[in-house]
Amino acid sequence: MVGMAYPAINDEKFYSGLFPMPPLAEQKRIVEKVDSLMKLCDDLESKIEKQKNYSNRLMESIIKSSLAK
């Protein structure tokens, strides 16, 4: 399917409409906040991966220890 299936608006009206944008200072604050949240997500993802690796090594150690007895 191509186009929109909403008959109350056509392409001309859609593309000639205004899209409200926040002031530039607010846009910059939004970008800074998103960047800081993305860094937080990256840090958390890294910590989760480290914990998974630690858990896997611990499990391997426990299994090796129990098989050695």
C-alpha cells in the first residue's frame, strides 16, 4: 500500500502543514539529556555483560570443582 489511508487529509495538506519545533536552546537541552541517558544505557549494558561473564566463569569453576571430587 502506498500513501495514507486517511481521507480527511491529502498529501498537499500534509506536506504544507507546520511542524512545531522547540526553541534551539531547548533542542540542545534535549540532545544533552538524550546523550547522557544513552551513556548511562551503554554503561549499564557493559556492567551487565561483565556480570554475565563473571557468572559464567563462576559456574564453570563450580562445575570443575564438583567434577574433580
